[in-house]
Amino acid sequence: MIDVVTKKLAFCHLWVAFGAFLLACFMGEYQVLERSGFIPAIESPSVYFASVSTHGVLMAFVLTTFFIMGFGYVVATTSLKQPIWNPQWAWAGFGISSFGTVLAAIPLLTGKASVLYTFYPPIIGHWMFYVGATLLIVGSWLWCVIMIMMMREWKQANPGAPVPLAMFATAGNALLWLWTSAGVALEVLFQLIPMALGWMDTLDPGLARTLFAWTLHPIVYFWLIPAYTAFYVLVPKQAGGYLFSDEIARAAFVVLIVFALPIGFHHLYMDPEQAKGWKLLHGVGTFVVSLPTFITGFSVIASLEIAGRLRGGKGLFGWIGSLPWRNPMVLSVILALLMLILGGFGGLVNASYAMNAMIHNTAWVPGHFHLIFAGTTVIMYFAIAYYLWPIMAGKPLFSKDMALVQLWTWFIGMTILTTPWHVLGLLGQPRRISGVEYNSLLTLAWDPYELAMIFGGLVMLGSACLFVYNLAMTHRSQEVFEGEIEYAEPIHPVTDLPEYLNDFTLWNKVIAGLMALSFGVPILQFFFMKTFGSSAWGF
Amino acid sequence: MHIDPLEKKWAYAAVGIAGLFVGIILIDALFHGINAPSNVETIDSASLHLSEEFDEDNLGVQVDESGTITIRMVAGRYGFYPKHITVPADTSLTFRWVSMDVLHGVHMPMTNMSTMIVPGYVAQVTTTLPKPGEYPLLCNEYCGIGHDHMWSNVSVVAKEHWTAPGKAPSKGGQDND
Ligand code: HEM
Ligand SMILES: [Cu+2]
Ligand SMILES: [Cu+2]
């Protein structure tokens, strides 16, 4: 049973997340139209960059953070069977994050903070944007504390027992987010806000980029962990089978959390302010963090195979056909894996130290992260929402068929949108341009791809509308639905778990060590070198 | 703790795949000198015209006594200066980039001439351009509302048809201001 407080909290968080998502999808479609240059009447760089800044912030910070918090409260109370630790804190967190979102939205929507979601100085936007973004993060820190406290309380009440896998992953993600957000928090508090308010005359853009890179990699794992959590703890049950291995799942989460952090310099491969040895070190770490994804892919496919065979599937591939393809969660995971395979290939190119030069900051990059973030990650957010809504609302999903159509169209639209986007990158198109002004023959080849992107975006926008409509209509149903969240059982029940797979105290220390190793000197160098600050610029 | 033998095999395979990539990257970096631009060299972006190296007269293509070709370029909203340069194909070229204002990035499509240009730092890239032709240099990091308009041109000509530009006057040319 999900208690009333948790339901309320979860619905509030998830509606903020999906409201932001829908609004941002409209902006996304406007962007592909505007940048194509096919409709001269809507050409406007200032509107375009205000829109991309808002779209990026809504998708990368608002959708994700609110979704993760809302889902986290549900996981914590249902897997631990324990009420929320300090619900007032939870509401305070929600309030602070929501207030921050509104504060940031005002300058974004009025074109006073067209600094994109990465806000690289020395371009400086309106101070309200930075303060709002900070509050959004500060609110989420309260959620982190609640998750960690709940895991600790449960462990005290159940000494020696294995923490449920779902909660192990969620508390790990909370710890990851505390570490992750520290980098950007330092940048915003000590550089951007003082600069935006005029308290400081200059800042070092090299230091700012280094601090931002601290956050920029692990943040994608913060977004991804709920999807992986669903892979391990929800999918096997929905498919009608068992989790392949509980222990290996824990090990995968640990490696993901520990190694996501000290590797952010793969975002700085092309930067002059860090030396190649550090880049190489972070580059090697980047491949270490690909390991848990390999393992996760294996585990999920193995769990699905067990389910398929239990349902009567025979032969090498026969089990695939006998999976319940009409279960939204199962369909989502299949589509998510397909996008993960395509996106993972692109990721290997990005991560490869020298190949990166070919695609760095080209259209390839947004093509890649739409595929893996808006694709793999967000399709699992959809799946989780479809699963939670009837249970939490106590009413059946408005339309299961609509949900299936929605998931397929998201996948198809995504393929149509991102394939040409990758090609444009290989053809040399930079990312983040509002139109093609280069007087070069080279650009003639770009047009057909832009057209395909408009179409793909339209399919996705339609899909996004169906998603939100389906959830909204579910609330209005008169029927009653009774169900509980069912977590998958592992084939082999966990009995004696080593403490390092049941707790994060040790890993927290390992992270501290690795962060000191990989970021210590690269940050301190700015205080030892003779550097020259930059003054603030508008945009 | 229970680990399925099949899963163990897969884990070894995954480590092998990642190890292969790491190996290739390390060998390239350590033995073939294939590295990203990383010279960690600072400069005062606010007074480039007073710096000797990036004084206006000194920009563009230069060949020193030993025949090394260095190309000094300034990025500023919204262009790369000088707006047009001519360089030889199949020859090692060292580009030195600085910004006079905000963050920019630059790449030449279809080549690996790519770097971020961070104010306060000199970004250096050494590469060879195998194919003669007309190439644009495109700004690839958002640098303001005019970002779309930030580009300039490079003519890459066959080695035999390229002549070194005359040595720039040593000092005393006009300044930006
Ligand atoms: C209707 C679907 C969508 C369309 C058509 C779309 C389209 C776009 C376009 C055209 C850009 C600008 C890229 C550039 O200027 O280089 C963009 C940026 C971005 N999109 Fe989407 N998008 C969609 C959905 C999503 C979703 C679901 C997410 C993530 C959950 C997402 C995350 C982002 C982010 C973070 C940026 C900022 C990139 C930057 O600042 O460079 N988008 N999108
Ligand atoms: Cu990254
Ligand atoms: Cu620029």
C-alpha cells in the first residue's frame, strides 16, 4: 500500500515533471522548425536561444529532478515499508525546488537568461536565473537526505538484512547527486551569482568549465539510475519472470555511482585549460563506467529471456516473441535497449579521446543525447508513470492501447529525429545554431536532413501529448483499480550479502579519494598558475 | 554471493572490450602522440593587442626559419580573424587560437582541426590537412545571439602551389583601437 502522504508527494512531483516536459516538447518542435530556415516568418535568433535555454533547463533539470524525487519517495516507502522520514522536509524540498523553477523560468522566458542550460561564462544572464537554478538543486538536497536517512533507519531496524535492491539503488542515487551537484554549486555560488550581481569584476572561465565538468558527467547517471532501477526491479516481474542476479545488480550500481564521478573531463577533451594527462586519466575512467552498462544490458536481457521461456518461448530467439509486448513496461524496456545500443555506439565515439575531435560540439552531440537521454531514459520514465498511475490513483489507466501507441511513436519519432541529426554532425554542422548563415556550398547538403528532423520532432510531440493526456484522463476515471507495486524476485534469494554491497559508507570514502585524485590538482592549478580573469559579457 | 558462470563470462568479455578501447587510446596517445589540444597556456584576453604574439600584424600564417608553419588566429564576436587564410595541404600546421571576449569553439568540417577557445587561454592544435579545397571555419560554441554568423574561410592549396606569405612587418602597425 502506498500511504496518502507519499501519493500526494509523488503526484505533485511527477506532475511538475511532466508538465515541464510537455511544454518543453512544444519548444523542441519549434526549434527544429526555426533552425531549418524553411519558414522565414519565424526566423529569430533571440527567440530561438531563449527557447533552447528554456527547453534545455526544463528537460535536463526540471523533468529529471522532479521525476527522480517523486519516484524516489514511492520506492522508499514501498520497498522499505516505512513511512517517509520527516514529510515536512519533503514538502519543504518540493516547495524550494518549485519556487526555484519559477524564479529561473521568468528570466528564461523573457529572454534575459539565454545562456543555455550549460550557462558557460563569461556570458552572464540575469541573476534570478542562477538563484532559481540553485534553489532547484537545494530543494533536491532535502530529498537526498530523506533517502539516505530512510535507508539508515531501515538498516537499524533490520540489522544484517539486505536492503531491498530498489532502495539500495535509490539511496545510492541520492548520494551520487550530492556529490554531482557540488561542482556546479561551487561554480554558481562562487563565480556566477557574484558576477551576475556585480559583486565581482572578473572570473576564470577555465575554472568554471572545470567545475561544470565535475557535474556534467555524473548528472547523466543521476537521470539514468531510475531507468536502470526499473530495469532491475520492475521489468522482470512485469515480463513474468525473475531478476537474474540481485548481487550483480548491486555491484553494477556501485560501479556506476563511484566511477560516474571522477571522469568529467571527457567533456573537456577539446579544452586548452587542462593538460592531456588528466584528460587521459578521465578518459580511461570513462571506459570503466561503461562496464556496469554492459552488465545491465546482459542482466535485463537474461531476465527477459527467463520470462519469455517461462511463458513458453522456445528456441534461440523464440522467447522474444513470447514476451508480453503489450505490457507497456516490457515494450518500453525493449525499445529502451534498442536505443541504448545505438546510443552506446555513439557514446564510444564521443569517449574516444581522439575521435572526439571529429564530432565535438557538432550536431552529432544533441543527436546522441536525445537518443540516449530523451530516448532510453525518458521512455523508462513513461513506463514507470504508466505503472504507478493506476496504483497511486486507484483507477485503471485511461487507455492501454494509447499507451502502446505512445511508446512506439516515441521510439519511431526519435529514430527519425536523431538519425539525420547525427549525419548533420558528421557533415560538419555545429550544434546550437539557430539557422544556417554560412556562405558555403557545404551547407546545401544539410537541408534534407533538417526536413526529416522536423517530421521526427512532430511525431514525438504528438506522442508526448498522448502521454500526458492518458495520465490526466486516468484521474477522471470512475472505475476502481486495486494494485500494489510488485518488486521482482531474484532467481537466487540473497542471503549473505557482504556489507560493501549493502551500504555506501565505504564507497563514499572511495569517491572522496577518487575525486581528490582526479580533480584535486586540476582545480588547484588555477590558484597556482598566473591566470587572467574575464569580465562579464551579455549575449 | 552468487555469480552465474555465464554472467561471469560476459563480465570478462565486457572488460575485454573496454580494455581494447583503452589500449588503443593509450597507445595512440603515448606512442603516436595523438592527443587533444591541451597546452595549458594562459594569456590576458582583455589586452591581446598589447601582447606581442597576437598583435594584429602578427596574425595569420607565418613560417619561421626552420620552416615550421604557425597560424595565429583571434576569435571574437562574430568572426575568426583574419577572415581568410591560405595554407598548404599535407603539411604540419600549428594553429594557435585565442579569444578576445567570450567562449568560442572552432572546427573545420571534415577535418580534425577542432578546439575550444577559452578566454584567458591559448588553444593550440597541430594537424595536417590532406585534401585541398575551400573550407569554412565554424564557431561551434554558443557565444551570443550572433553565434550563427560566426565563421571565416580557409583555402587549402596543394603544397606545390603554396607560397609562404612575406614576413610580417615586425612592429609598429595599427592596433585594434
Ligand atoms: C519533441 C521532442 C523534441 C524535439 C523536437 C527536440 C529538439 C531539440 C532541439 C532542436 C534542440 C536544440 C539543439 C541545438 O540548437 O543544437 C534541443 C535541445 C535540447 N534538448 Fe530537445 N527536443 C525534444 C525533446 C527533448 C527531450 C525529451 C529531452 C530530454 C529529456 C531533450 C533535451 C534537450 C536538451 C538538454 C537540450 C539542450 C541542448 C543544448 O543546450 O545544446 N529534448 N532539443
Ligand atoms: Cu559525460
Ligand atoms: Cu563564437
